[in-house]
Amino acid sequence: MLVANAFAFFLILFLFRFVGKIILALLFVVSAIAVYFINTYGVIINAEMMGNVLNTNYAEASGFFP
């Protein structure tokens, strides 16, 4: 599976160099944000947690801010 993922990333980055660089940069930013939340809050990010994040609406999330 690791080799298949590496090959897919290689093909995307080789065929679409500009778009591949943007995708790679976004991947690094999202990964850094995930590691920050894991280290700071001690949460485990799995499929259920991502479902909760994606199903949160604006009114629900803004209720935590004064």
C-alpha cells in the first residue's frame, strides 16, 4: 500500500507539476494542523472525528466564542 501511494503521488506530481506543488503544500499544512491538535489537545484523529468535523455547521461552532 505504501508503494502504491508513493507511486500515485509521484504520477500526480510528475504529470501536473504546478497543481502537484499546490496539492503537496496543502497536504503539509493540513498535516501540520492535525499534528498540532494531536499534541496540544491529545485527540485521536480518525474517520469518526473527521465526520464530526465535516458535519459541524457555523452556528454550532460559533457558539463556543463569546
